[in-house]
Amino acid sequence: MLSDNRTTKRNSETLLPQALYRGLYMRVAKNLGVDPSYVSRVARGERNSIQVENALRQEILEISRKLGSRGAASAIAPGGHAGGRRLKSFVRRNRPWLRQEWLRQSQSHPTFRAFKLSPQKRVSPVMSLVDEAVKMMRLSLREMPTAPLKAAEQHGRVRRKQKYTSTALCEDYNLIRRCMTNLAEKHFNELDTHLLFHDLAQLGEVMDVQLQSALRKFLGAPN
């Protein structure tokens, strides 16, 4: 049985946050006797429910305990608060900072040194990815794979023309994640810290889907 597979028994500290968050809405919905889609809408800020929000935070506490990391613990540390800005709205407000930070890290990264591109050509497809990722953070895990990913597809086509390697293409996404995490750390006290860990996990899911789409275009594979 799957539960007997050795790989499923590994220490939970080695699991990615995305893996632990799968089924989060279903668990909360089952405990409260509501529809999972309603829980999802509350988590995305489309509906208001103190009961659902409290249940989500309890689940996040448990996930944080399993991960056992400083980053997870900081999401529930004293001084954190509910009701602050969600990550996606903060990303929109700080888009210029993200652009400059990504460009700075890209220009100093050893993977990208071989690509002689102007700053504009280097960063132009990336900011469209950021905008698309923010929009997709409102979707559920089931909806993400079927959503239109025009920016990700364009990213794959552009990087192919620019003679990027597949490794460099993937590193674009790693730098975006790093910059967004840095932004969250920089403005931690202004964010809804109780749901920040959830937002970061949701962002990771979105960018995984974007990367898959970009790779298909980059490799010239059919959809």
C-alpha cells in the first residue's frame, strides 16, 4: 500500500511546504461542515469568516510544528498579527522594488553571466511572470493547471530565442521566489503574518505550474 512506501515515511522536516498544505482546505471544511471552495475563498480574502480563519490558523500552527523551521515559527511569533496586508497585494505595491532586486541578483548570478543581454531584455519577461503569479494566487490547486498561462509561455519562448539553457530558465523562477521572500521578510510587520506562510506556499504552487508551462514552450513540446 502507499502508506507502507518508505518514501512516505520520511521525516516531515524534509517535506516541502506545498506538500503539507495539500488538503488543507479539505481538512478545515470537513471539521467545520462547510464546502472546501468556501474555505478557499476565505483564505484568498474573497469571503470573511472568523471561524474559518481561526481554523486555518490552527492548521498552519500544526504545519509549522511539523516543519520545525525558524521561518515557519516566525509566522506565528509574538508581534505577528492578523488583518495586515496579504502577500499578493504587497507584491503589487512593491513591483518596482521587485524588478530592481531581481535584476540585481540576476546580473550577479554565475548562471547568467554568459548571457549578454541588456537589463531591459533580461528582466522584461520576468515582471509579466510576477503579475501572472499574483493573479493566479487566487486560484485553487485544482484550478491552477488549467488556467491560461500566457506570461509563462511567452517567458519560455523568449528565453529560447535568447539562447538560455533549461537550467537558466529554471533559475529565473528561483530568483523570483527569493525576491518575494525577501520582500516578505523586509515588511513582515505590515503583512497578515498568520496567513503569510500559506501565501508563500500558494506562491510556490503557482510558480511550479508556470515553470512547467514555460519549459514546454522552451523545449518546443506540445501542450
